[in-house]
Amino acid sequence: MLCKHESGLYWLAAPKRIEEAELVSAATVEATMKVLRELFDVVVVDCGTHLTESSIVAWERSDHLLYVIDQTVTAIRSAQRFLDLYRRLGLKDVEPSIVLNRYAAASPITPERIETALRQPILVKLPRDDKSCGEQQITGQDLWQMPSASVLRESLEALARKLYSVDDAEPTAPPHGLVGRLLAGLGVRRGVKNGTA
């Protein structure tokens, strides 16, 4: 079931129970992604932290593959293992991109050290903003309406611009809500067929 957000986006949630999620086959994921890509301009899939056959199907059907890490040795080692596996699987249609989340300039694990360890550049750095993220989780307030979150917002919009060209975007009404703002950053036209699942 697709749930519609007030911004016009749709959400397809995972099954409520773990055992139900295990019943969703890779073939079902593939068919679902095919339908969603026909319905929407942008489809975002959160593959979670566990590798499954369904994850690989999602990777194979993606235009962009983002691997999100933070400035910890554990995250870097996990990313190294993921990149090694990805290359061994021979999935060459899309190259994974690294997103550095909760970036802190004072950390001894610098972006340069991460890039050296992973042997590839970081696509974008999303700044650590515990105050705004904590407030947003507690209040549910739109991140784009929080004055304290301006740096984080700019970084998210920079990520959207790197992923999707906005040169050919049609003029739209001013977006509202967190998801609407992200769509605007992506340059996605708004309407019945537009959204993210």
C-alpha cells in the first residue's frame, strides 16, 4: 500500500513484522520497482543495513547508489567490505557514491583519510547538526522551516543537485514541507505522477 504525504509524495513502508519482510522475494522487489519507476519521476529505496538478494536487485535497478557513512573506523571498514563485495558481484551499471553523514570538521578521521581508505571520493558531506535533527524528531517540524538547520538544508540540496540535473526542470509552485523541498532540490516536476517511494 502506498501512503500519500501532504506534500504529494508517496511512501511504501516495509512490512510490520520481520518474518513478513522475509516473505518478500527479490522478484517481487524487481516488479515493484519497475511499476514505481513508471509511476514516479524519482524512487528512493532504503536498502537497510543487511545484505539480501532483494538489496542486490535494488542496486541493479538503480540510477544512483549512495552508501552513507560517518567518521568512525567501524563505518569505514563496513564501507570497504561493501565496496569490495559490490565489485566482486560485477555490478557495473552504477558506481556506488559515498555520502559522509554527520560530518564534523574537528574529527581526526578527516574526509581525506576516508577517501584514501575507500579509494574513491566523497560525493557530499552532510554536517553534523544534533540540535536541529533532535528538534525535528521531537516536534516533527519541517527541516526547511527551522532557522537553525540552514547549513544542513544547503548540504541536502547540494546532494540533490549532484544527483539530478535541474536545467530542464519545469517551473513549479513553491514547494512546501520537507519532502516538497527535497523534490524541488531534485528538480522534479510536481503532479500526480511525481513523488518518491
